[in-house]
Amino acid sequence: MAHISTVVCTSHSPWLFAGPDDWISQGAERYADGKQKPKVPTDSPEVTAEKHARCMRAFEVLRKHVAAKRPDVLIIFGDDQTEQFDFKNLPAFNVFLGAQFEGWKISHYLGMPKHGKQREARPKTAENWTAIDGHPELAKALTVGLMDRGFDVSYSLEMNDPEEGMGHAIMRAATVLTPAYDIPVIPFLVNCCYGPAPRGKRCYELGRALREAIEAMPLDLSVAVVGSGGLWHMLRAPEPILDEAFDGAVLDGVRSGNARAIAAMLDGYAQPVDPADPGAVRYASNGSGMVLGIGHGSGEVRNWITAAAVADGKPGTVVDYVPIYASPIGVAFAYWDQV
Ligand SMILES: [Fe+2]
């Protein structure tokens, strides 16, 4: 029978794919025009270097953990940020069923995510772009199994936008965890960024159903489940903060094996939005005009909830939590040895 061999969660911020000098220079550049006034401290070059080294060590821990479990396939929960889907059609949940997909190993753009047209596109060469095998047999069985359990997931037999490639949340996690791209990956997209996004409770229930569906399959497969994204980062916020209490609550739920508590925390987090303020509504909904729950980067905690729910009841190990004030983002890395 198919079984879950491990659950891993990791941040995938572009800051994790840049050096400490970039953190300093890009942090300064990001706020140079004065449009955003961050309410966070500034790190010294020494602290910046140490924080960067901690993140790279955490990536290594997760990579070795996954390799030791020798999974046959990874299911990666990640959010799409207009890479495959946009407001023409924005699924809450989408499973990729194809035999192979392609995408940017790290990013469409060189360096850090500067604003709009300032960004320089990478050449689409083997250094930057790769193909990854999917797992149609498991992905199709999973889609049927979830539908049978009341989850009306959408699915893609082929990529919606092959030129743009699979989204960063899937590609970066695959790059970190399987740098040789030699383990098939099922991309499982969860709308995290655009209102209305699925409630944390629904993501929790999805993770539980996914485990049940996998364990009912007559397939001899070892499955690793990955949650990609987070933690707190509100993109382009006028006064960016780092909500370390929010992040702490997520990691408490990981350590205690209580994914339901993380979901309840997310669903209970009140965003102060004045419905009469179009700019505030636009920001809180990330452009859809419909506000429900936290979106933007912080909403990627849904990917952690869905993955953590697969291992619910078992304590997880938090490898590290690093507040990167230059962004600002709280990045975190965790795994479940017992699932
Ligand atoms: Fe992301």
C-alpha cells in the first residue's frame, strides 16, 4: 500500500537564494524610494552573515532528511502567483496530473525581486530552467480519492502556461530538496495569496483527507509531503512588519503536532480592513476585491497547515526560524520524522 514517509515544510523566499551581501544591498535598495517604511530592526553585516548561514544549514538538514527517507515521489503544496493561473481562472486547489512539467529552478528573474520592469530576465538555459517528472498514476488516484472524500479539486492534465513554467513555490522547494530533480513531483496548488483564499480549517481537512486517500491506494509507493512557503511576509505593505507572534504560533503547532491549532490561528487572525477604502480592500484581497483571511506571502501558511495536517498528532522538529528584517520575512524549516 502507499504510505507517507515524511512531511517537510520550508520557506522558499527569494532571499534564501541570494547571498548575505545581497540581503544588505537589496534591503537598502528596496526601501530607498521611501514609499515603504519598514517597522523592523536592521541587522549588522555580521548578524546578516550568520542568519544566512543558518538558513543554508537548515536547507541542508531538510535535503538530507528527505534523501534518507528515499521517497518515490514528492507531493508539494505550493501557491501559484500568476505563474499558471490568474484572475481568468483561479482555482482554490489544483493538482497537476501530467507526466512532466518545466519551470525556472529559482526564478524568472536574476537576483532579488526588484520592482516590475527593473527586473532582468534570466536566459532560459539548463542552468536556470529544468524539467521535472510528475507522477500521473498517483496524482490521478489522489484526485479521485479526494473527490470521493468531498474535496472538489481542480486538475490539470497539462500545464496551463508552459512558457512561464510551474510556479516558484513548487520549483524552489524541488530545487532545495531534490537538487538533481531525480524524484517525481506532484504539484498541488493551494490559493494562498488572493482573496477569498481557502480557510485554514479547509486546508487542515484537505491534509487529513489526502493522507486517508493515499493510505487507501493499492500502490507500493513511499510518499513525501512538502509544504512550501511562509512564514510572515506581506508583500509591498506600506509599513512592513514582521509578526513573530504569528510565526511563533505556527511553529508551536508544528512542535506540538497540532495542525488544527495553526489553522484556527490563521482563521482567527483579523485583518484591519476598512471596506470603504478601495486601496485597503485592493491590498487585503491582493487585487480580487474580495477579502477573506490573510493573503499575500503570509497566506502561504496554508501550505504548512495542509502538510502539517498529514502528520497531525505527531510532534514535528523545527530546524530553525530566522527573521530576515531586510525583506522582512520570517523564514522557517521543519520536518516530521514520525508520520
Ligand atoms: Fe511564495
